[in-house]
Amino acid sequence: MVSSIHGEIVIDRPVAEVFDFVADERNEPAYNPAMVGVERLTEGPIGAGTRFRATVTSRGRPMEMLLETTVYERPARLASTTSMAGARISGTLTFEPDAAGTRMCWDWDVTPQGVMRLLTPVVGWVGRRQEAAIWAGLKRHLESAPREG
């Protein structure tokens, strides 16, 4: 069973600025309090094939995730896969100009694995709330930072 998570947010920053900040997973701890560390595993510029290892806290315990960028179409589209104990996530972020800055949309498919499959409906509900909170944190972070150039 797969649980789909969709949403969007408007961020008062230029599209390229939002895209570049989000594309580098090492920035996520700045706006996602559950993300406690990120390490880049690949060399070269960020793009399709870039991999990261991230640690999040879940129910007070550290949990490791492996993330890979699968599509990198700057500044409009990022896709990735995330593997962790109990689930695999794949999806896309899109970035488009909006009168108020950037409209960023997310579309994730979460596939619980093992015993977590029994909790698929709960995973979707929790995931939608978590994603909305994470991206609201990104909005607060970017909008409170000094404007570029």
C-alpha cells in the first residue's frame, strides 16, 4: 500500500533561491527541527545522482535515512527517493513563479515496509502534517533571511 502526500506553499523569495536552498539537503536542519544532521555522500555539483545521509529524531530516537536526487531540473523541478527503516519515499518538488514569490508544491508517495504497512493510513495522515510543518519552517527561515543581491 502507498500513501500519497500532496501540498503547496508560497514563499516570498525568487524561484532559483528557493530551489537552490532546498536542493542542498545539508540546509534542511536549518528549517526542520527533526533533522539533526546531514552528510553529503557524493562529489561534484548537486544534481541527479547526488546522495545524502541524514539523521532525524523520531519518537526521541535517531533514525538514519538515505536520500538520492533523481531529477534535477533547475529551477523548476526536483525529484528524489528516500530509504529508511520502515518506509521508502519517492516524489517530486516543483517550483514556479507566483505573484508573491515562489509556489512550491510537493507530491510524495510513501510506501511503508514490513510491519509499518499495517499503519499506512496513519502514515499518510502524520506525513501530511509533518510535510506542512517542514515547509512552513522553510518559509519562515527563507523569509527571515536577508535578501540576496
